[in-house]
Amino acid sequence: MISAVITAAGNCTRFGKEKLFCLIDREPVFIKTLKKFLAVKEIKELILVVRKETKQKFVKALQKFKIKAKLVEGGPERYLSAYQGVKASRGEYILIHDAARPLVSPALITRVIAGVKKHQAVMAALETTTCVKRVNQQTLAVEECLDRKNSWLGQTPQAFKRAIIEKAYRRAIKGEICGMDDCELVRKTGVKVTVVPGEWTNKKITIPGDLAIIRNWSKYV
């Protein structure tokens, strides 16, 4: 069985308001995202992780658009929220995806599923087409230029065999490892994470300008 955990428990600090209820083609962002996963027959379970204070708003939207998803309250950090979703799921393989990436395609989701069945731990990512710089956050001085041949831009879905991601979360909670995303936590347990080529349109809404771009792209994808 394959489960999908959709994380929707962020504070939307950089966006300035609750972005997941902004509309794209008359549908809230997160509804658009959920529908992409519902279009993939291999996914048998949808888990939506939300903040306690917004839970009822999500419930009403799910009812309005007649979408079945199990709601789970998240934690104070992103990985803790995802962990709550994983614990509530039943799948042998689990996909974890940002609700704020509404243009993820069913084709990409299907490729990620195929990848996790083969490699046990995978993530969608994009090859870079420009130089990526490591910059000192205090002085803004460039400290390193990463080789484009070896640099990829991380996306979601990320997917794992259940035992692998559960172990990574438990070790993170104990303070034994830390990482910027789920695949980094998994990698630090010694498990190899393999890239599944992503899509440029699988953009995350972080600031208002991102929403404007995605609304435009949604007409064509």
C-alpha cells in the first residue's frame, strides 16, 4: 500500500497570510494539490497535516470539494509535522509532499512511486541551469560556486519505505541527526537517497509572486 502525506501545517510567515486557501482556478491551493494525488490510482491513502487553529477551515474545504483525506495535527517544526502524518498512515511506502506545490503532475508522482519501490528512498529534484553560490549570510560575500554538473534543486514529493523514514524521524527527535528536509535526515542515517528528475512547474508557493506565477502556469499544465 502507498500513502501520501501532504504537509499543510506551516505558518506562511514569508507569504504574509494563509496561502493554502488562496484560489487557483476557483480552487484553494491545497485542494489543487490533493487532486493531483487522487489522480494516481496507486495511492490508496491521503493524510493532510495541518495546524490545530486552522483544522476546521480545512475540514470545511474538504467537505465542499468532496475530497476524502485524513486530517492530522502537525508539530512545531516541519519534520515533526511530517512525522505525525507518517505515524497516521498505513502504507509500506510513503510519499511526503508540500501542499504549497499545487502543480505537481500525476506523471511525476508516478515516477516517484516507481523510484521508491526500486531504491527505497528517493526525492524529486531538478538539475540546475545556472551557477549556485554558497553565500555568507552576514556579509553576502560569495564563498563558493557549486559545480552545476553535481548540483540539483530539491523538490517534493520525497518518498521512503516506512521503516527508513520512521527511523530517521526517531533519531532526529533524539537530537542525533538534523537536516533541512526529510531526505537529508534519511541520508544521515546512512541510507542512500536517489534523485527522480522533477519538473520546473512543480514550484513551491513561498511569496506572493510565486502564486502569481503558478496561477499563470496552471492554464497550461
